[in-house]
Amino acid sequence: MASDGTSNDPIEKHPQPETEGERLPGPGKSGSLTDNMGDEPDHGEETYRGTGKLTDMVAIVTGGDSGIGRAVALAFAREGADVVLSYLEAEEDDARRTGELVEESGRKALRVPGDLTSEEVCRQLVDRTVSELGRIDILVNNAAYQMAQPGGIADITSEQFDRVMKTNLYAMFWLSKMSLPHMGKGSSIINTSSVQASSPSSELLDYATTKAGIVNFTRGLASMVAEDGIRVNSVAPGPIWTPLIPATMPEEKVESFGTQTPMGRVGQPAELAPAYVFLASQEASYITGEVIAVTGGLPVTI
């Protein structure tokens, strides 16, 4: 739900979405799209104003079709960057709309569909970016998979565990390793972690495990590449209203999603994008190995 732009009160800035009965097919399945949500997220379409912080940079955003990825792609474009969108083929309609938002901002949008659980698909994403845009200045490892299991570990299949690990950790590893040779001084990698990294929910055990791993990977890689003038940081979202929520969580969890925060509401993707812009920009030149929590007041202490 878009902000009306009239309130400075963070509690009232974005009303709690109408979530009753909200359900979507699972991620990567036909129909699991933003347009099919009863109450669509706010990506900053009407509110984000750029000031040239990322002029002429080239950014890859995985999971760039919708939700947090769309908000980041939009903000990056309005800050002056060309954006490469990575997404699953079934999300083509969402990716097309995100690409239009980037192009309406006067920047290039390169859409590259594919399943990042494949090392070869990750390689193709990097190769195509370099071939068509010449380099990589920003890598945002944002693509993620989750599927809540109310029964906890007993209900998490090996197939699900493998998909979560490969989407959330393997792809980040592969893309970072493959991108670094094409990144110069002043470049940055930004990895999406989660409040789940330090406050894991039992129904999201596998997902939470990867989000903690992302933080350690971020800090280790940051130390490794600092001497090359490349920064590596992470953003840890709290409960954010995206298609992933009604696609992967039980109905009763969707209806109360976000109300447990001190602010008493879910966050919107538009509220996360400025953190990614900041970390990608030269304003964050002395920040590496850090985690910025955007959680509505929930602590992230990992």
C-alpha cells in the first residue's frame, strides 16, 4: 500500500495492508505476482526522488522483479544507475514492470531470467552483464526462497532445505566470486539478510539459518576485499510486505504479519531502498562488514 505522503509519523506513514484472505501460489509458480495481490506493496513509485548518488553505475539486483528487489532497482535507477534484473522465468510480468520503472527513470534495464540455484545460470548473469554493460559496480544479492513449515524441522524436507540453501547461500557465493573480477575500486556488494538471522522463527528454521550465514559471509568477505577498495555490507529487513509473504506463509500468519513490531505494522519495500542506496554510494565509503537493520524496531544483534 502506497504512502499518502502526508504523515511524518512512522507508525502512520504506511497503513497496515488489508491481508485477510491474501494468498498467492508459491514462488516461481504461475500467478505468484504483484498484480495478483489484493493490497500491493509500495516500492516508492510515487515518492522516491533521486539526487545522483549512483550516476552511471551498473548494478545487478537479484530477485529484482518484485518486492524489495523492485524498490531497490527503482531507487538505483532514479539515482542514476543502469540496472540488471535477475528473476525466475515465471516472474516475467513482474520483471517487465520493474524494467519499465527503470527505463522511465532514464536508465537501462537488462532483464536476465533464470534460476540462481544453478551455478551456470549465475555465470550467465555475470557474463551477460559484463558483455552488455561493461562492468559491475554494485551487486545486490537479494534473491531468496522460504516456505514456512508450522511443524518445524519435522516438516522441512531435504528438497526444501536444499532449495533454500542454494537460493540464499550458494547463489550469493557464486555471484560474489564471479563478479569480483569485474568490480573496481569503489564498487560494493550488498547482501540481504533478515531479522531472522538473530531471532529465528521455528517455522522458518532453514531460512533463518541462511540469513545468519549471510551475515558471516558478509563480514568475512568484507575483510578479504577491503584492500581492493571494495565494500561488502548487508541489510537486514524485518517483516516487509512483498509477494513472498502470502505465497509462503499460513493465512493466520499473513493476517498478523508485522503487527509484532514496536511500530505495530508491516514495513514496505520503499522503506528499505534508501538503506541499499546509502551502502552503494560514496556516502558509505568508510562502512564495510556492517549490517543495517530495517525492522520497525525489532533488534538484530548478530
